[in-house]
Amino acid sequence: MLRDTGQYEKITREGKKPFSFYTFTPQPLVGNDFYVIDDELSSLLINAHRELGILEGAFRHLPDCEAIRNIMVARECYFSRQIDYSEDNTFSALLKAHSLGKIDASNIQNIISAFEFSLNETVHNSSLSKVCSIALYGHKSSQSIKEREKAIFLGRVVSNLKEYNPTAPERILPAIADITAFLQNNNKIDVLIRAALAHYQFEMIHPYECYNGIVGRIMIPMILHTHGGIKAASFIGVSEYLYFCKNDYFEILRSTQYSGGYIALIKFFVRAVYESAKTANTRIEHMLRIFADDEKRISASHASNKVLPMAFDYFKSRIYSQVRMVSNDLGISFNTAIKSINILCELNILQMENVQARHRVFVYNRLLEALSEGVTTE
């Protein structure tokens, strides 16, 4: 059955044991027009770009840009994995494991590495394959992720969409090439619309055996950064919004196959970017207030320890750490590190966890609480 957004069909393979399977191939984006910008979409685009503009301004002038960015990226990657692979660990638990170099944070660390790699790349088959490889195996892995090569793939493909059959293997590369051409040759189309359409197409193609959802969500800031010039794309955190609207997210992907157009998908996506950027702006303002308040405490204490500002900056980007790690990473003696940490604890900036443990862990609790605030989903 031919739909405006793609073709759902039965394909038969001949041979000694003939078999048939169903597949959905999205219509090419290049040369087609599946939507009209109405008043609602126009308003959504204006609001989204306003919040993105505020975020872009913050990105260019933030005094603690790198510290805040590291935390926001970790949060984005955590929620992106949670959408497809729900785990018992909370964000704070995984952030702690990540900061302390624990092995159980490797999944998130790999996705973070893939996210960082993507921001310097344009969307095409080889870059997306590399993003998937890094997300699965880490930055140093030499393993190559290939698109699905077999026709019998439905038993192994991971998808959250019910009654959905991914694009046939022989049509994957042409379909991805269409996404690349669409992004590169349609600069007059709003970048949020381009990102929405590219994300949908990729999820429908489902080119790899796993992590398609994660790679597809990494594509969003990748497109905004590379094709939209939005340098603050890594602050947006769309996956957190999608996680709390997961049912709506999967339903809009599924129903777009049969809707006869992309307009509902585009509106959902633009609203997600708007709400995510607004939440990011609010969260950054809160974090900056915390930093400013604690810097005043440090200044008012008249502490003579010259390493104290370095230790404070260190915890801004990590939140959790141990004395030995602070000593090694900052290149200072163990005694100097513990003296600085003790002062920060006395000022109630840091708190100590596991008092009886051999390797004491210290946490920047106020900052952690600021990151635990929920997103707007209405």
C-alpha cells in the first residue's frame, strides 16, 4: 500500500526455500513536499528558535560553559539509552559511576563518546556507522558497524514500534543517501523541520541491528550543530523530554507511516525542541546561581588554600569524586587535595558519602539536586 510517507509492501525471496516478509520504505525526502507550515507550526518554530537563541547566547558567554556542558551531555545520553533500554540505575547513580570510572558506566560513557564525535560530522552513511560503533564499543574500538545485510532480520532487530517492519536491506544505503542529500541541499527549509524529517526517516529505515534509536537521537543535535550552526545543540537535551513522553514519541513515529503526511510529526518534534531548550535555559540559570553563591562562600571564608578554586571547578564538572582522583587529576599532593576538600565540606559546598568506607566519596549535592529537576511535558 502506497502512502505519502512511504511504501509498505510484501517482498518474496526465491530459492530452495522461498520466503516472504513485509517491509516499509520511506518515500525519498529529496524533491517531495509532505507538509505545509500553518499558524500553529509557525508559532512553534518562533518559540523554539527564541529559546534556542537564548541558549546560544548562554553558550557563548557562560563562565562555566565546559563544566555545565559535560553534565548536560551526560544527562542527554543517559535518557537516550533509557528510552530503549530501561535500567534500574538512576541518573545520579550512573553519573557517580561515570565520575568514579566504574565499569558499570561504560554504556553511558560510550554513548557520550559517540555524541561528542558526531558534532564534528555531517550526516552520511559512514559517519552514522561510526557513531553506532562508538556508542556500542567505545571510541577506541576498531569494530565496524555495517547495515543489515540479510533479508531475514525481523527476529533480531530491536524496535519499540509495534507492527513495524524496517526497510529491506538492499534499500538501506539509497535511503540514507537520500537523507544526506536532503540535509545538504535544502538550506531554505527550517533546520528543525529538516532534523525532524531526517530523524523519522532514519528510525523507519532502521539500518543497524541495534542502537538505531540512540543513533537517531544523536542525529538531532548533530544536525542542529552541523547544518543549523547551533553551537549550543549539545545543551538541549531532547532525549529527556522524549523519555517522559515516550508513549507519544513512539506513537507519532508509528502513526506517521499511515497519516498521509509529516505535519503531526514535525509539530511534535519542534515542540520537543522548544520544551527541551526552555528547560535547559532554566536549569543553566539555576546552576549558575549555585556556582555564584558557592563562590561567594569561598571568597568570604578567606581560606588561604590557593588550590581551593581548582578543586571547586573540578567538582563542577564531575559532581562526584575521591581525594586520590582529585590529587591525580589536578597534579597536587594528596594532603593538599584533602585540605581543599575539607574546606569545601566545612563551607557546606561538598558533602561526604559513605563515611565508614575506605575510599570516601564526596559529592556536590546542590548541583546534583539542580539536575534532578524534571522537564516540562505539557
